[in-house]
Amino acid sequence: MKTKKKPVNKAAQMKAQREQQEKRMKRVIWITAACIVVLVVLLLVIKPNSAKGDFDYSALPVMGNPDAPVKIVEMGDYKCPSCQYFTQEISPQLQKDYIDTGKVALYFMNYLIISPDADSNTAALAAQSVFHQNKDEFWKYYDAIYKNQGDESTEWATPDFLVNLAKTENINVDYDKLRKDIDEGTYQKEVDSHNETAKSLHVMSTPTLFVNGEKAPEKASMDYTELKPYIEKKLADQNTK
């Protein structure tokens, strides 16, 4: 004797299917929301503007009092026209208002972006040689290179040019050693280390400034009216500690 099949309750079946679909949608929404939260956290952690520089200031050329409450690190390339502008237009105002008054110390690091495999590197090697031979002469040579900067599209910062420039500007170093340091890449590891530091901090252009380890707004390196309030804020922060 055949048993009768129970009639299918289509309404109940559709309700159950809807409930299953709703549960799946809720799971998808929760998973998506969790992924978005994780992504936002990661972006906040690794975003370039939040990069903090932990610099070994004692190993860098410094203009001003190393004990100044505000320390600015300039990352620059001797072939970069914008760096020349910073050196000739922004730096003198910075020196007058803050460096000479003991409030700010300016440091320099190489970041080669114009011709990293050619004369940007050669100029950096020359400047590092001067720094290690006579720290007091570094900024004089730094200014001389920028003052005599050639076109960025040509290879002008040759060993001959850089040694002759040191002689012409009466830079107080051993010129034969300067030439040897350039030719043999005596300070190549230092230059490479500077570049790696800049890359790790997501530096995309020169000049880029780090003020007390914090990356300054891009405009600050090219507009003193942007840089000055940023420095004042850092000074105020130091006074409240």
C-alpha cells in the first residue's frame, strides 16, 4: 500500500529560502565591512604623509646649533632646480629667522632623482667627501654647487667640474683626496643609505623636508609662508612638553 506524500507548503519553503538568503547577505555585509575597516587601518598606518623619520642627526651635515629644539632635514639632489630654489630663496630666510637665533638646525641628506646613476651621484660623492674632510666647509661647497648648477638634462657634475669648483671657491680640503673619493666612490655606501632612507619614507620629490622627524607639506619647501607657520607649530609643541 502506497503512502501518500505530504503536500508541499510552498509558502513555508519560500520563507525558508528568503531567510537563508538574508543570512548569507548579512555574512557578506559583515565580512565586507571588516575588510574595509582593516584596509582603512592599513592605509592610516602606511600612508606617506604619516611617515616619521628616525634620523641619525650626528652623521649628517648641520647648519646651526645641533641642540636646537626644531631639526629640519632637507632631502635634495644637487641637479634638482627646485633644490636650487630652496637653497637660494628659502634657506636664507630660514637661516635669518630661525637658524641664527638657535631655534632651528638644518641638516642635509642626499636623495638622487635627476640622474641617480650618473652625475647626481657624482655630486653627492663630492659633497660627502668635503663633509668628511672639513665639516665647516660643507655648506660653502653645497652653496657653490647649486650656484653653478647646470641644466638638469645634461651631465655637467663631472669629477673635473666638481674638483675645479672646490679649487675656485677655495674650499679648504685636500683636492687630490676629493678627486680620489669621487673616483673610488669612497662614500657610496653613505649616499646609498640616504637614498634608501628617503624611499622608506615614501619621498617622491626633492626638496622634501622633515621637521622633527615629520614630513612637512610639499609646499613648505618652496614657499616660506607655508614653512614658517609649520615651524612655529613645532616650536610651540616643544614648549608645551
